[in-house]
Amino acid sequence: MTTRVSINPKVLKWASDRSSKGLRELDERFPKLRQWLSGDEDPTLVQLELFSKATSTPLGFLFLDAPPIENLPIPNYRTLDDETVRAPSSELLDTIYTMERRQAWMREYLVSEGREPVAIVNCATRNEASVDVAARLREKLALDINWAAKHSTWTDALKELRAAMGAAGVVVVVNGIVGNNTHRPLDVEEFRGFVLVDEYAPLVFVNGADAKSAQMFTLSHELAHIAFGSSAAFDLRQMQPAKEPIEQACNRVAAEFLVPEGLLKKAWNPKEHQSYEVVAKIFKVSPIVAARRLLDLGLISREEFFKFYQNYITQEHKRAKPEESGGNFYATAAQRVGARFAVELIRALKEGRVLHTEAYRLAGMNGQTFDEFARRIRQGGIE
């Protein structure tokens, strides 16, 4: 006789809601789900285990007397404050928890090595002028005011920014899924990035599911969060900040960092009907970042910006190629793990400061895959 398990239907409903899978998809996998949710029938232990896996919910949670309250461990700033605030998804929570584990390990390792704190962390205050904060960030990243303009394309400039942040001590992670699980995509509407501030191992996460053209602005926004010593998650809808003062300050700094006001006003001539692409080409930022900066300075209207933004993003998504096309797994893995974190982890492994099994767990890779990944990192074969 099959033994059924008595479970609070509210807990099952909570698990269904926190999952990225819709009720319809879960219905197809669990034909009696609605009976479970109504309390008319209990699932078996085997069914409960499968449901736990399908909803990415720890099995133990399903035996609770009432649904748990899960909050993000960091502030969550939303651009539209009139929306009903939903509970954080399991994808966002699991991603933050994974990054926190990596950060905790890295901090302990760097402190034990006698390393110095990262100079960018807490290097500014919100009452300073954004032009001064942006200049200080460029100085600490060893970038001059025209750093991006020296590149052929804005994508090359984006690579340099990531590399400069890594060289300055920041762990930069770009990923559009939970770990390496392609069945658990990250929702751009929920968050575009988050920052975990630590004086030894500051970490920024960019949602790789977002349009690539917007990622440089997200990264610069996160850089400002580090300068102000403020951990946070944010959605930055249409590149607009939330109303909180810290978000407004970070956006001002990000805009000035990428497109200095003084240089832009010299280059912008409205009588010539310059396009956003012209400004983007001058400063080596994407056209939507250029348009966002023009909006900041009142050189274009909000209507113009939002119309251009929607059209550009729509076209970019149409042009986008599937992730990992071309067999570039290890380059993708370096972004998902964070190149700076990977270098420290591999060094610790070589020194015998971390067990192989722990290194595999922290990197989210199995033995053979990690060994090849480590070989390529050591040889400098991954950007």
C-alpha cells in the first residue's frame, strides 16, 4: 500500500508560487496537484520529492506547518513602486546564496593571505558631486576620462571595464541562469543585477538575460554601489532607478562615469540632428546608454527616450544569438563563476588551501570540467 504524506496545502501553494514554473506546467507534471492544493488528497513521499525538485524547494520546507517567509538578505530596489511587491523567486534567492558562499570563502582566504582591502569599497559618500565620484572611480580602475573611446566598439569597452574591475579586486559575475542550469532562467523583470559589498571581496552580479547593450550601465551602477558601500538588488527598468536616494545617486555616478557631461555637451549639437548612434560611437557606449545620458541632461524628451529604448531592445533581442553557441563553454563559465574568483580559487587549490571537492562545489562544476577550466584559466586562455 502506498503511504501518503500529510502536508499543509498552503505550503504546497507557496512552493508552487515561488517556482519559476507556472501552475499549468506543474499541472502537466503532477496531474493531482489541484487535489493536493485543495487538501482533497495527499501526495506520496516519492511524489513530494519530485515536486520538491521541480519547484527547486528544499524537501524539508514542504513539511513545515506554515509557509516560510523568505526575504532577500539585501535591500531590493524596484523602479515602479506602485506595483504589488512579490516574494523573491527561488532563482534569485538561490543565486544570491551561491554568491554569498563564494564571497565568504574568498574573504576568508584573502584575509588569511594578508591581502589588503579593496580600495574602491567605501571610497565615496552620497553627498559628493557625481563628477567627483566618477573621476575617483576611473582613477582607482586606472582608466582615463576617454578610456572607452579608445576602443573600436562598445562591446570591447565593456570587456575592458569588466577586466579593470577584476584587476581592482571586484568579482564580476555575468549569468542569465541559476548556476549552469538552463532550465532555471533568471527573470530580467525581477532584477538586472545585485551587489554584495565586502571590503576584501566585493561582488557584482549582472543578469546575463538582459540585453547586452544595457549591461555596461548596470555594471557602472553596481560600481557606484561599491563606492558607496551599499549592497542591493535592483531591476533598473528601462534604465530608470528606483526613487530611493542611494539608487538615484548610483545612477548619476554611472551616467557620469560612462559619458562625462562636459565632454558630451561639447560633442552634442542638436542643430545637426545627431543620432544616438553618433554619441554612442564617440563615447563607445551602446546607443541606449547614449540616449539615457541625453535624457539625464535634458537634451532629449522622456517620450523620445522610451520610444527609442523599446525599439532598440526589441531589435537587439531579435538579433541575439543563443548563449553558448559556438562551443564557447569555458569562456561562458568564466563569466558565470567570476574570473577573479576563479583565479583565487585555483591558486588556493594549488597551494592545498582548499579541498578539491570544495573547489568543485564552489565553482559549480564536476571534477573533469573544473580541471580543464582551471588549466585554461592558468594559461590565460579565457577572457
